[in-house]
Amino acid sequence: GAVVSQHPSRVICKSGTSVKIECRSLDFQATTMFWYRQFPKQSLMLMATSNEGSKATYEQGVEKDKFLINHASLTLSTLTVTSAHPEDSSFYICSATLAGGRYEQYFGPGTRLTVT
Amino acid sequence: AQKVTQAQTEISVVEKEDVTLDCVYETRDTTYYLFWYKQPPSGELVFLIRRNSFDEQNEISGRYSWNFQKSTSSFNFTITASQVVDSAVYFCALLKGDSNYQLIWGAGTKLIIKP
């Protein structure tokens, strides 16, 4: 149980285009989902916390107009990288917590974004 | 301030050796949770263990064991009889003492198990 999927797993896009990444909790309802960014050989950097039906809470330094997050249901959150640039190339990971809060975060497999 | 320190950037051992990954944390909360996650080369993070601040019992799961010591603010992870499949980056994390389940992450320790 507690499976989180992400789609796509890899995406290559041209500079200036937008990319949408989906995060789904497959077998549980997730009241809270998180979006992380991970640079090579580094730890995870929290970008934003999103609760179903409300606006995401962004971490300091993360541009909310560039990284649009929508948490439309208890099983789906999306991250849209708008007007992507090469510096946005990274590994993006989502996670979800079970409704009721047992506190473990279950992670998706990640999305490798390359902006050319 | 809340902080997690994994001082070992990289550890390399030969298969079948035991290895301990260190994790030291800082928090002013009386209630908190500590976690270990494994990130294999595929990139997907795998949950290993959660420990709350009121439970100092050591935990063993197969070849994995965890030693939680509040007196030294440490939550170390030991793999006995290591195997090549254990090669991964291991992250220790601390749950902030509020309601939004935010994790404070250590920098990670890259574990290399040589055959």
C-alpha cells in the first residue's frame, strides 16, 4: 500500500515552454502533498506544501508564479513549471502523507526535467 | 533551529561488512519524529523507519537496526552483513513539530558496497 506515482518520469522540453508533472496517490487519500527539487548529489529541497482544495504554501525563494501547484483532489497534485529555462533542469519529486497523519511521507519515483 | 546532520558524505565497505550511518539532530520540540529513507540509483525514495521521541527502544528489521539516543540527539542506522543491493544514498530526516508534516532533511550519506 501507500503507492505514489509521478508522470512523466522523464521530460525534455525547449526553453520557454511549460511542463506539467502529475503526482498521484494510487491507493490512499493524501491530505497533504509535497514537492521537492533535488540537485545532483544533494539532499531534497522542499519547494512547496499543498493541501487538497487550498493554495499551496511555498518555501522562501521559490517563485510561485513559476512553479504552479494545483492540488485538485485527495489523490492528485500537479506541478507546472512555466516558461522553463535550463536552470530549471532538475529532479522533481513529490510525496504524500496519509489522511489521518501517520507522518510518513511516501514518495513518487521522481521526474527528471531537462530544459534545452 | 531544527537541523539534521549526516557528517559522513560517503562510506565505502566491502560486502558482508557491517556499516553504521550516523545521524545527529537538533530540535527544541519535545515531540518529534525521526526517519530514515533510502534512495537507490533509480532515484525513488524508500521509507525505512519512523521513530517518535518517546520511544527510545532500538529497532531491528532483518539486517537493519537503528539506535536512538536522546541523550546525544542521535539516530544511527546500522546495516549488518552488507550487500551490494544496499548501495544507495541514505537520508535521515526530522519531522517539524507542527501540523504540516514538513521534514527537515540531512545531507545524505552515499553508501557504496563493493563486491
